[in-house]
Amino acid sequence: MIQKTLVLIKPDGVQRGLIGEIIKRLEQRGLKIIAMKMVQADRILAEKHYTESITEKHGEKARISLIDYIMYGPVIAMVVQGSSAITLVRKIVGATFPGDADIGTIRGDFTHMSKARTRQINKGYNLVHASENEEDSKKEIGLWFSDKEIHDYKLSAEDYLLG
Ligand code: CDP
Ligand code: MG
């Protein structure tokens, strides 16, 4: 099934000069970038992006620090499309805590902060956000992009890559 997913290169990814590296990994897998921009998130956007589901998962302290972290500097926001793109992008990104992320994933290749350290400093520096499921991707794409900013075009290699 062709899916769309929201990908953010978080402020640590932008500030470490990894924009190109991260985009390259999505493109080389054959995924199609159908929207992209640099955004300085304000608190309203950050709070809508990281909702109570984060509190349920990791606690309110993690959510508060995550909201500050996503606002710390500009991010690159993208909508990425492809066959099972939601799962595929999360595979390319790797596990939440970079110390657990497989080598070959973005988090596994460019950082390695442990879960323990993340908890200690209460900052999950892990370079990328990627939507977790269909419901989240719809909500998140709507938060970061207007319909006009999302484009429809054909990749020249699409017939060989997608499906
Ligand atoms: O990003 P991902 O979907 O893999 O993980 P998540 O469970 O949705 O958590 C969102 C983000 O919260 C993570 O990417 C980490 O940056 C951050 N986090 C944190 O700062 N402290 C934690 N204890 C857990 C997550
Ligand atoms: Mg998540």
C-alpha cells in the first residue's frame, strides 16, 4: 500500500550538518519526497506534534523536554511517500534510543546515545522523527503542511522502485 509519512530532521541533525546524509538514505531506498521545508517550530506546533501519547509512553517530563528540543532550532520537515512508507522509513531511521539502533540505520550510523544517558539528561538526541502509524502520519502531515505544499509527480525510476 502506498503511504505518506512525516519525517523531521530534528535540530541536532540540522546542526550536525546531516541534512544531506539523511535525505540521501530516503532517496536511495526509492522513497519519494513530496514536500519539504525548513521550519522553526513555535510552542503551539511543538505541543500539537508531541501530544499526551508521549506522556503515556515516556512520562510528562520527557514530553516537556521533547517540546523544548524540537523548538531548539530549525528542523527540516518532509512528507515521504512510498510502498509501506511508514514502516520502511522507521526501519531506515532505527530504534528510538540510538545506542540500541542497528548499524546501517540513520540513528545507528550517526549517533549512539544510550537509553540511560537519554534518561539522565532527559534529551533524546536521535536526529530524526518519523510517524509511527497511519493515524499519526495523517495528523502530523496536516500539522506541518498545507495541501498546497504537497506535490504530485513521478520519479523517473518509479516503475522499478515502488510497489
Ligand atoms: O522517535 P520514536 O518514534 O522512535 O520514539 P517515541 O517513543 O515516539 O519518542 C519520541 C521522542 O522522545 C524520541 O524520538 C526521543 O527523542 C524522545 N525521548 C526522550 O527524550 N526521552 C525518553 N525517555 C524517551 C523518548
Ligand atoms: Mg514517535
